[in-house]
Amino acid sequence: MAKIAIIDDENDILDVLDKFLSRFGELTIDKYNNPVEALNKVQNGNYDLILLDIMMPQMDGIEFLKKIKESNPDIIVIMMTAYTTLERTIEAHKYGAKNYLTKPFKSLKEVKEKIDKELA
């Protein structure tokens, strides 16, 4: 069973993803709405994958990505954002993000497919 963390400052996004992904019974899911609090837990939590929002008030997702990759370079990170720019996409990939999801999601099925692809 894969262990994933969802980090987003929007509780609605956390709840929707948690409820949807939990239905499949193959993922252990922890959710965090504060990246500063999440950082220590994620660094020590043996996660297989992180779904990470880019735009957050306490710490931006790119900064979080850099920090988590320093301590755990093999962790898979999928970035989530409502504001996609080529510059941000390149920056996220440069620091080790494996994939990207744009919000609002086209479908929750797309989220699950990207997770499955990266965990395969």
C-alpha cells in the first residue's frame, strides 16, 4: 500500500481528494493544510508520493519541493496549481517534480491516473 501526502491550503481540495482516493483502498492518505507544519511530518513520514499545491500563503510549493528533495531525493512529487505558467512548470521540474495537475481538475479520474502512473 502506497503512502501519500496531500498538501494544499484549501481544505475543500484536501477533503475531495481524500474522499475520492480513499475509495480505492490502495493508498494511505495524510492531508495537510499548512506546508510549514507538513514539512517535518513529510520529511520523517516515509511517503511514496506527495500531491503539492504551488500557491500557499505560509510557504510556496516550489520552496517546499526544494526542501523535501534535499532530505528525500527519491520521493515522487506531483505539483498542483490553478496558475500554470511555463516558467513555473520548468522550475518545478528543475527541482524534481515528476508531474503536474492543473486546478480545477479535469476529473478526479485524471488525478488517480497520474498517481498510478508515478507509483507504477
